[in-house]
Amino acid sequence: MINNPGNGTIEKTTERSQDVQSIGKIDINLFENEFGRLQTDEVVLTKERESHIRIRHSPDYSYFEEYGAEAVNNPDIILADRKHESTAFLIKRLPDTNLSIVLRLALGTDKAGLKNSIMTFHRVRDSYLKKMLKRNKVLYNRE
């Protein structure tokens, strides 16, 4: 697998596959009305992006280890990112905080063989989540 920094998704090849791990699967139906056809429901994380989360969001990394897959597989809120094309926020609510995964989607119009890729992860306060809900299109809300 090769990280394609130009568009934030992962290109499938047989080399360097140890640099990518599968994190989970998304419900494609929750995304396709907004983004169009997706290539896959699989969500992956590159070693480079994991390192980014570990270094740049170090206080949040333990949350990612514990809840990252749950946030992908069972988000409480999904938002279409208004600022970045083909990107969504997956929000998981916890009793004391909220978790946000920034996900670059592999669209049907992208080069074949790409996968949905986690760009970053961090905690967000309720006040910031309210701003996110106002600024971005809500695709799904469990409430």
C-alpha cells in the first residue's frame, strides 16, 4: 500500500502492505447521497497517519487506541466536511468527551483501488462539536 499524499487516500499495491491496517467498515448508504458512489466500505490507517495522531494529538492517542474502531464502525454523528472535498467527520460521543475522526473517502470517481482513509483523530469539546454541527452538513445523527 502506498500513501497518496495528494488526495489523502490509499492506493492498493502488494508492496508495503504492512504500512496499512484495516480499522473497520462504514455504512456506505450514509455517505453516498452526499458524496456519490464509494469504492469500498473499508477504512484504513497508514503508519504515517498513526504516527501523526500519536505525535500531534498525543493526549488523545489512548482514546484512539481504545475507541477508534468503534468510532468508525458505529459513529454517533457523521458530518460532511464543508471545507475539504470528499471528507467527513465521524463523531463518537463518550460520557466525558467527544471523539472526531477525519475520514477521506475513496469515491467512485477517484483512481481505482483506493480505500477510505483516516487522516487524523482528536477529542472535541461539546462547545466545538456544536460549532461543527452548525458549519457542516449532518449526514447522520443517532439522536
